[in-house]
Amino acid sequence: MKKTYKMEVDCANCAAKIEDAIRKIDGVNEARVNFMTQKLVLDCDEARLNDILKEARKACRRVDSDSELYC
């Protein structure tokens, strides 16, 4: 299942790091963070969506404490 989420990220480098961290979450097939549009495109296992989003929020905060993922 592919969905798009709004997010706040401060710089392109942080966006790349967040993207890498989210890709490592179990159940994630693909993640793309676009710094210019401030969006995350997430392709993941629909059955685990809530758990994946919780982990994705944690990953965002670990990389940049000012970042936010809106779900």
C-alpha cells in the first residue's frame, strides 16, 4: 500500500537520513522523503501500518528533534 504523508523537515540532509531510517523499519517496502514538498511517500505492509507509522515518527525524531510526521 502506498500513501503520502505531510511532514516537516529542516534540510535536505536530514530528509535523506530520515528516509534511510524509515526504509530500515520492518514492513517498509519503500520510503521517499521530499524536502522541497515536505512529504513522505511510504509503501508498506497495510496490516502493520499503525506500528510502522509509530516507528517512522520515532525515526524522524532521532534524526532531527524538530522534524514532524503528520499521520
